[in-house]
Amino acid sequence: MSGVVKISDLENQLMNRIDRDDLIEVDKVMRYIAIIKQIRKLQIAINKVGVMTTTINGNQEFTKANPAINELNKLTKTLITLENSINFEMFTVPDKTKGNEKGNGGPEVSDLY
């Protein structure tokens, strides 16, 4: 699996986890996707310019934090708040440990001492 999640895949997964007849929830997912797109644009800009920027004002030159980082932090907080407000429907995750006595096959705590 690659490190970057496709926005279309994310949108499909989110839409599958909500009641699509509830327009408020659909709107929340659409806003969530819009924020994700903005976050990715900011990340690209930060990667291009860097975390620190140099400002030249006449004879003065000084380095300061990239203002996009502050915007990225604001959007991330908004994204988390929005995510917490979405009413996701419950779905079950298959239990992969059934039939395997030690669970993940790793050592038990008693095996380590």
C-alpha cells in the first residue's frame, strides 16, 4: 500500500460509512474532503518553500517560520473537529486472531522473562 491515500478512495470510504440520505452528514463528508485537499496543497507549498522562510525588507533580512504551517495547523484542528462530528455507522472488522491461540504469533509476556 502506498503512503498517499487517493482522495476519491477516501471519499468513497467515508460515504460508505454514513447514512447517505442524511444531507447534513453528506455535507460534512464533502467539507472533510475539501479540507483534506487544502491540507495537501499547503503541504506541497511547505515542501517547496521549506519550513523556514527568509524575508528581505530593504537592508534587513530575517528568517521566520513559514506562515503556511500555522494555516496547516488550523485546518488540521478543524478537520479533527469535523471528523468527530460525523455520525459514522458501525461496521465490524474481522477478527484475525480466531483459531490462533497466541493472537499475532508474537511472544507472550511470560515468554520474555
